[in-house]
Amino acid sequence: MDDKSSPDSHHEKETIKVPEPEMAVGVSLNIVQNPLKRSSREQVVFDARSCCKLNGMPEQAKLFGRAAIVAHDPDKFDMVDELTGDESADLTYERDNKWHGPLMLCEVVPGREEWLVRVINAIIFLTAGLSGAFIVDPLNHYFGCRGEIFITACILTATPIASGFAQSWQGLFAVRFGMGIGIGAKNATVPIYSAENGPPLTFAALLSCSSNYIFLGFCANVLVKDAGDISWHLQLGSAFIPSFILGIFFCPESPR
């Protein structure tokens, strides 16, 4: 049999197809395409206006239609003739002054009550960063990691209970101020304590457990959301349950 016609020689002559460079680059970058590009400009306008009419906002149909045109191709908003002069100027300003956005967002908060809600929600994180983080070192120095966690657990047991019984925004603000101090001190010590005491094969998992426990806290709030007028009291007060266990008392001190 002739070597040129043998099956082995036939396979040797086959070439391997290599993916095109453009395709490989696109996969590696994992670029997310604008989903509105899958539809025509007329279709996205129709969908936006239909959404307004179906949800009881027919007076906003034209506005949503113009917004859909901009979202369809954001880079070419200056070529959209349907935009009003103010809308075109605002989009141009946002493009050229992107860091000026937060000051403009302040204008959407109309009343005093909305500001109070935002301040009460944010005070925990403000005090956690400005106050709680600064007391971590002295607490660890005088009481050790375990003692510091025990003290903050006591704070985080008392403050949620107090917030559940709060009768005014001033009282709730004061309680959450103290809660932020405890959270800031705890968050700076617990990961270090877990890493120093945990076995090498599991300490990384211990460090990531906090995210799962936060999710369980969200689930606990959902369970009592339909409790009537006292639901928000229960949601604020239920945060004391994990810290009330005070299991840190039975754990060994950090080797450092």
C-alpha cells in the first residue's frame, strides 16, 4: 500500500484549527454588551412607553421613551434630537463632571424626615470608622483579643435591645451611635483573632463566615416583617441574639 494513501499519513496532514485572536481576546475580557442593543431603537422606545402605561404612569411615557433612546446608545446622546435643551445640557454636564454627581443628588431629598432616616442609618458606620477603630488598640492591650471581643459583645447585646425600645429618633440615634462604636471595635479584632486561633486549613473559611451570618440576619428580619406596628422594634431588637450567646468566653486567648 502506498504510504501517501495510508490512514496514518492522512491524519498527519490534518491541521489544527486555532481560534481567531479576536475571539480569544473577547472571551478573556468578558465584555458585557448593552442588552438594549439587541432591539431596535423603535422597539426600546415602545417598550419604555408601554411600561409606563402598564404601571399607571402614562404622563411619564414620553420621558421614559427619551430615556430609552439615550440608554440604547449612551455614547451618542448628543445626537438625539428628541431630548430637550435642559436634558441635553444635564447629560453633557454629567459626562464632563462625573465627580460632581453627589452634590446634585442632595437635591432629591425633599424633607427633614428623609434626612433623619438617612442620618440614623448612617451613624453606625460613621462612629464605627471614627470612634470604634481608634479604641481597638487600647482595648486589645489591656484586655487581650478575647476580652475585647467580650466587651464589644456586651455592647452589641445592650444596644439592639435599647434600640428596640426606642420611642424617639433622638433616642434611636444615641443608641445606634453607641452600637457603631462596638461594631467598629469588633470588626477590627474578630478577623485577626480568628486567623490566629484557627487551624491553617480552616481559618480562611472562618474569616468569610461573617458574610453568611449577615445574610442570616437579613433572613431574621424578613421573618418578623409582617408583625404589625411592632415589626420594626423586633427587627432592631433581634440583633442582640447572636451577641447574647457570648460564646467568646469559652474560647482560648489569642497566642499573640
